[in-house]
Amino acid sequence: QVQLVESGGGLVQSGEALTLSCAASGFTFSHYAIQWHRQAPGKERELVAGLSSNGNGNNLYADSVKGRFTISRDNTKNTAFLQMSSLKPEDTAVYYCKAIMGRSAYWGQGTQVTVSA
């Protein structure tokens, strides 16, 4: 059974940091690129960050999070991470991880991040 389970979300104040985790099972995690997406209330889901299957190469970041968010992965633990710092109220959203390999893609159920002013 394929699963992607996000964790680490919560309520923080503006300027604080939070690290999200995405635990994978049921597929060969190391073969898949990983992306983090987020969806704020009333808005479309947007790509936040992306990372290749082996963690090498250029990471992808949305302009709105560059310099504040860092995506990483540990293929030995089948887990991906999103380190978020200097959080802003506009970062408030449900954060989802996505595993992609060609036409195959899996989504997690999401974790809520709320940043208070």
C-alpha cells in the first residue's frame, strides 16, 4: 500500500521556524523526485519546492520561499523534509508532499501550517 504521510505542521508565530516531514512507504522512494506543494484557503495549490530522486542537482523553490525554505531527503529513511524559517502569515496553508516518477505520482494527505502575525 502506497503511503505518503506528512507531519510537523502546527501553529507558530511570524518569524519562527518549522520543519515538515514526509514519510513514504509502499514504493521505491529513492526512484522518485519529491515536491512540496501548499494550498491556502480560497487559493489554488502551488508548488513550493522540488528535489530530484537522489537529492543531487539543483533544488527548485518558489520565489516566495527562496532563502527561507529548504527541501531535503533521506533515502535511507524514505523521508523528505521541508525546513521553513522566517515564517510569515502568508505561508499559512495545508502543505502536501508529492512523489513523482514519470507519469506515476503520489500525494500525501497534507499537514496544516498556520502562522500568526
